[in-house]
Amino acid sequence: MSKGIAFSGDLEFINLGELIQLIGNNAGTGVLRILSKYAQEPGLIYVDKGDPVDASNGKLAGIDALYSLFGWTEGEFSFHLETVNKKNIINKNRMEIILDGSRQVDDGKIEKLGPVTFKKGASGGTGKDKDLPLIKGPVVDYMYVVDEEEFHEGDEIVIEGNYGNWMWVILEGVVEISRETSKGPLKLLQISDGAYIGSISSFLADGSVRNATARAMGRVQLGMLDSQRLANEYAAMSQELQGVVKSLDNRLKLVTDTVVQIYDDKGKVEGSLSGKKSVIEQGKNEDRVFTITQGDASIVRKTKSSYVPLVQLKTGDFFGHIPFLKIGHEPHAASVFASKDLKIAPLDTVDIQKEHKKLSSSFCNIIVNIAISVSVTTLIECEYHKKSNKS
């Protein structure tokens, strides 16, 4: 049922990536309609609770259609609030879609629709700091903010290797995330309004070690979160949901560690797969989720040129498809290879999803932020792996 147009405007004022981010931050459900005088038919993007589930552009459908619409830099758009009865065939997190779509336009892989057409190879990224992925979060829930702090250009908010048991949400400004390597600091990404600094482990145990350095890029206003309140909410979760949240938090650390290993020329997939068997094949439909009770599992992405090692999971970690998480890993974008002694226990995703819906908006936002960070860091990892293979 249609409820009318929520908002409309010009693509020269707000581009498709920003539109997807805006709709996602507000968990909108409906159809984004894009009109261009250079196309005979409108482009349509179907969105359910903030995430694109399907799209159409002429003869194209699904993710191919959605990516093609990033080339529509001129035209008009309108977002219609209505029930979406489309099967979810776009199994990618919206931040990954935005980064992939924008990068393909920059690389000339997506044709720009307009008076001028840019062919493949006509443009490309510069590799400068301004080209780092920028992650934004949803609207801040001030109920969990207990104090505010201000930082300025170059200030180190947290330092890799130091201890800390607090977490912030960015109220205003941009923060750069980096890791130390044998070749010097590696700048990974930037985060902005609504994104979080710190990990879930930081408020679950005293003396949590910081996994990266966060540095202010200009003036930054942060909101310090109520660690005790977050810890209490975590403690009230079932053991199953606790395990998923903790494992997700750990997965971000692991995938970041792998980026550093590849950057240092130490990330070799051959060793991580030695003696292991395939449990989930990349791209296959797999709705089940499992917790590892014994042994270990390697999450590996297959690209056109090679296999990319993403993370090595241990006892207590999960693998499979969590309905409310899009992390750019298994089953749609990665395979799972397990050790011979692997033992697993199934998780009831229905109960976990029901419990997840009852969490506070702050905790839900933190989980979403971690999932997006895993997805984006994985893209960075694949880029470095590609460069490493070429060299």
C-alpha cells in the first residue's frame, strides 16, 4: 500500500550514494524512483527497512541494475513510502553497495548517463587520503550519551595498543582509523557522524586493548556512551545473541588484522586452507547459522584472480547467514573451509532475530556499525590482496 512521496529532489544536489545512506539511516521502506531525460524508462530501487532488496533499470535487475544507476548523475528522484513485496536478491550491505558503485563509476566500469559518456579507463582513483572510504552511522540516540568531548585536527582519540574501557559516538566531524605495520602507519578508512569509536569488548572487560588508532580530522565532537548501561543490556541477552555479537566484534578485529598481514606481505591463503574441507560454498543459498564448538574455520572470498583470506574463526565464533547482518562474507560473498576436527551447533535465527528487534536503538546501531565496518574493511583487504598479487 502506497503512503505517498516522502521526499524528492535533484540528483545534482544529492547523489545516489547519499540517497541510499539517507534512506538507510531512517530505515525507510518503499521505492526510490529515478528519472533521467537520457533514459526511456525510470530506474527503480526497492528498499526494505533501509536496505535495497531489488532494483530495475531497463533490462537489468538486482545488483547489476542498482550499480548501473550510480551512473545517473543528472535527473530527478522521488522516494515513495509503500509496502515492498519483492524477494531480497541484493545480498550486500548498503555501505558496500555505495562504495562499490562509486568506485566502479570512478574506474569507468559503469557508464555515466548524460551528455558525455565516460568509457572504461577514462578516470580512476588517486589513492590520496580523501579517497579513503567514509562510514557514517544512523541518527544518534542521545539516551546513551553521558558526556561530550571535543577534539581538534591531529588529536589522537585512541591509540593502538593502549588500554581503554569506554566507547564514543561521533556527533560531528570526521575521524581517521589507522593501523601500525612494518611499513609504517596504514590508513584504513574514515568515520563520521553516527559512527562509533571503540569495540563492544571495550565495555565488557577492564583493560581492553585498542586495535587501531583513531585520529581527529579537523574539529570533532564526540559523545561518550554509558558503558554500564550497554554492559547491562548485553548481560540481559541470551547466550546465543551474546555469542553472535561478541563474534561479530571479534570478526572486525580479525579482518583488520588480515589487512595488515596482506599489506606486510604475510597474508597467504594457501596455508590457511591446508587440510581443510569446504563447508559453505560462496554464492550458494544457505540460511543456517552455526556456532563453532571445536576446531576452526577459514572464511575466504574467491575473486576473479585468486582466493582472499578474510578471517580465521575459532571456538565460540559463528558462521552462516544472520538475517539482520550484512557483513559481506559468507554465504553470499565468501566460502567457509573447516578443519577436520570441526564440531558445530546450530543457532535458531528466528529467536535471535526476535530478540534483536527488542534491543535499544543504540545497541542496534552499534551492531550495524560493526557489520558495515567488517564489509568495508573486507573491500579494502581485497584491494590490497589484488595489489600484492600484481607486485
